[in-house]
Amino acid sequence: MADKLALSIGQYILDVPGDIDRPYQCWFNNGRTRTPDGIWLKKFGYWFRRITPEGFPHVRQVEFFDANTPYVLWGGQRGSGKTFACVWDCLFTAARVPGCKQIVLRKTMNELQRTIIQEFLKLPEELRGVFTGGMINPRLELPNGSIIYFASINDEAAARKYQGGEFFRIYFDEWCELPFKWWSYVTGSLRSPITRDILGRLIMPQVKGMSNPGGAGADVLRHLFGADIPKACPKNIDIGGYDPADYTYIASFMDDNPAYAADTAAGRAYRKMLNAQPKAIRDAWLYGKWTGFEGMYFDCLDKDATIVDHTWVLKMMEKQHWHSIGLGVDVGAVHHTYICWNTLVKLPLQNGETQLFVVTFAEKLIKGASERVIAGTMLDEMRGSEKNIARVNRIYMSPEAFGEASRTRARVIGDSLVVGGLPRPIPAKAEKNSRANGLRLMYTLLADRHTLMDGEVVSGWLIDENCVELLDALQGAVSDPEKDGDIQHEGDDPKLDVLDGIRYFIYSHYVAGEKPAGEVYREKMELIKQGGITPSKSMQMFAEHCRRIKELREEGIHVPRSRQWAQDRTPRLRPFSPSSASGVH
């Protein structure tokens, strides 16, 4: 009966239904004889030697094989057997649908050769087919006519080349590395009229991917598949007829893979290596979290030390009302426009000193807006809110919005802002390497740790809990391996616009903001008016008042000579007429 097993390639049996033993295993049919090597099982009067390793497939690999939705993503922890599952899913599909075409893609061919292709080439040629094409057009051609192609897509032009193809299966290795626009071109080639395999089982064309968290396309996949949040179509892309039921997410962990079980030498060694990584990367690799990953730029981000309560922010801004408000604006037409509101607060430290902290307390993300709409949005957001127009002294905007023309984008926006009481935007710093320098300054602020008077540890940059776009962008930024200190910025992900907007403020305006001298003066004058202080203290304040007048005059500020001090100190004196003096303000 062994010669009638449907999924046979030569002497190899791809046992999808589990006729010989457990499902999804591969066996070598040795006929009536048995040799000493390997693990053997006698069935139907024949001896079968197992090709797949002991413990394969584990529960998550079976989920990957059995998934019956158009889109399947296996994500999460390292060492969970994703690469091995992809190899065998390709082979099982090739045997179930003779003559079908499949393709496995990754961002670079070198990476694909070191992972998927290398695993294929470890198998006997009779089983996995003849490998041809080398680096130019690599593929495996199986005896039953099925073909498995391998390709790289490192830019949008490369992705467009596959629009005219026809594939029964499309696999993305490290799917998160690919922006949505790239892989969406390829998925348009997923089509086939076949609905049942040679076993009579239902089967459909599918897009399947494997990935650790992190990369240019991670946020889109995270939302589409509901990796750690409810499934939803991301706001920055348009997928007509998006149906959450079409997307299956398989979360896998190292403990799912028997090869790296916690009680094995390999498992202990691998866990030790992962535990030595920074916290964000450790969370991703060891616990499969999507809030940290290899290549994460802001791996120093600690939410507990950075995120602050909105009510606390409002309280501190009211208490320290002399600190100005600065805006960072990244203007986009096709891309998004991001606006962030920032200020400074001074807090007491445990060592008795004080420290100024940058606080980002509000944000706005809009797309496809005209210059006047952008300005109107900024003004609307500030009227009657904590974003007090009178306190805004700087608005830093994308340097490319400025120019020599009389009607630049910055000029049009500025005209509307000035009418509304805001200052005109100025260009953000844009010298050579300003992007990298600004990002490194942001990194430094997030990495700084300060212990406050109450024992709480905070970072040097505090972010309001309501700034969800900024927090998501910081978590999703990926280091650019080609440019030290920079981040990857492929595609049109709004996170890039968010990071640019906040970078404009941080890098251009990060200066210490002490209480203005005028504010100190006014506070002391209020004490004089209220009375209840000693004459000696009063004289000290009068002397300070005189010094203040002198400073103002040295700075070229006209101060009318008057007896306003005496009137404030002794209200019984005859009031001055309007023409006499206006006082010091």
C-alpha cells in the first residue's frame, strides 16, 4: 500500500494526513528492509525512515500549516521554528498541488540564501527538487512540475516586477522589514482556480509570512493581524473591503520549539544570550513583544520613566506659567502633517538640586491638508485650551517649507498664524547630519535617568500619555544600518513625519528656560503691595528694583522716570495723572 500514498516524491513520502504516523512529517520508503541508521517505523509491511526531526511539527508549526485564511503571519519570538516551518510548508504545498508555483521573498537575497535557501539545500535533491539559477533567478524545480522561486525586493521598483506573476503561495521571510506598498504589489499576483488538492482536501491560494517584530512595515502588520492590539486597518493605508477574518496571527515562543526547551543545553545557552540584550530587544526576542525588537532605534525607551499623566502636566504648566511653549511642525502634502506642543518644567531632585525637563504635552496628525487648513487647525487647537497662544514663542517648521519665493508654504501658513496671534514659523535646524544629530539628542534625553524628590525615576524627556502617535513612533523607529545614527525611512509611514516634527523642536529649541527676570520682579512687587514685611526687607527690594531699572536701560529699553514705586508702596499718596508716568512693566 505504501506505493499508493498520494504525496510521494520518488521514495520520499510527505505525509500531510498522517497515514504513517503523526501528520505533517516526511518519511523515506526503504521497502522491505531496514538499515541501522535513523528512526524507523514499519507500516503497511514497509519500513519508513523519518526525515523530519524528532518533535516536528510542534503545535505552532501545525497551526501555520493548517491556517485556512488568505493571510497568515507567524510572528514573535526568536528560535520558535519559523524558518523550518516555511521550508516544509512549501514542500507540502508543492506535493499537494502538482505544477503549482510558489515564491519566497525577503528584502535581500543574501539573507534569503543564509536562511530559507540554506535549509532547502540540506535536504536530498530528490525530495526538494533541482536548484537552478544561482543568484540571478534561484528556484527549485520538483519532479511533479511544481516550482519554488526565491527573490528579493529591496525597493518599490523591484516589488512592481512581480505584479504580472501568478503564484499559489507567496511567502515573506521577515515580513516586517517590507513597507506595505512593496508587498502589496506582490500580493496582487496571488491567484489560482484550484480549490482542492490531490488528497481531495480544500486548499486556497495564500500569503504567508514569518517575522520577528520590528521593521519598516511592522506597524501595518501589527494592526492588520492584531498582533497585540485589536485588528484594524491602519489609518495611513487604504485596503478596500478589509475583513479582519481574512488575517490569522500565530504568536510563537521559544518554549514552543522542543529544540530550545528550557531544560536543554541549547535552550539554556540561547536564553542566556537573549537575557544579555537591552530591555526592549529582550522583550521582543525572549517574550515575543512587539514593543521592542532587533534594530530598535530608541531601545532606551522606558514607558514607566517617560509617560506622565495629563492632569499632572496641566498642573505643572499652570504652576510654572513662565515657561514658554514651542511647536515642532513637519508639513506634508502627500505625507502627513504632524504638530507637537512642548514646554519645560523644573522639578526637584533627590540630591537637593533641580532639573529642567522637556515635556511634550499635545500633538495633532493630519493628512492631505492645505496650508490654510494646517494653520487653522493649529489655531483651533489652541483657542481656549492649555496650549495658550500667548505663551508660544517659537514654531519650528520643516526647512523645505521655506524658500526664496514670496508664497512658500511656510509663508502662507505664517500669514494665517500671525493674524491669529501666533508667531511666524522659522526653519528648523538643517545643517549636515541634522537628522542624525537630532535623533541622537532625542535618544540621549530618553536614556537619561533622574531620581525625583519623591524617589520616582524619570527620563530627561517626559511625554504626555495622550501623545499616542509620538509614543508609537518612538517604539517603531528602526536603525539604518547604512547610516550611523539615522533611522530607516522607506515608504510613507506617518511615524516618519511624527519623528521629524518632534525632532525639529528638540534639536532646534532645547535650551534651559529659567524664570524670566520680569516675572521675578513682578512677584516681588506683589509682596511689597501686600505689606507684612520688615522695613529692611522692603529696602532690599527697593534696591533690587533700582538694579532692575538700570538693567533695562542698559539693554536699551526706555523706562519713564516716575514715582510709581512710592505710589505702590504708599497708596495714600496722590494718584498720578495719566500724563505723568506709566510705571515699570
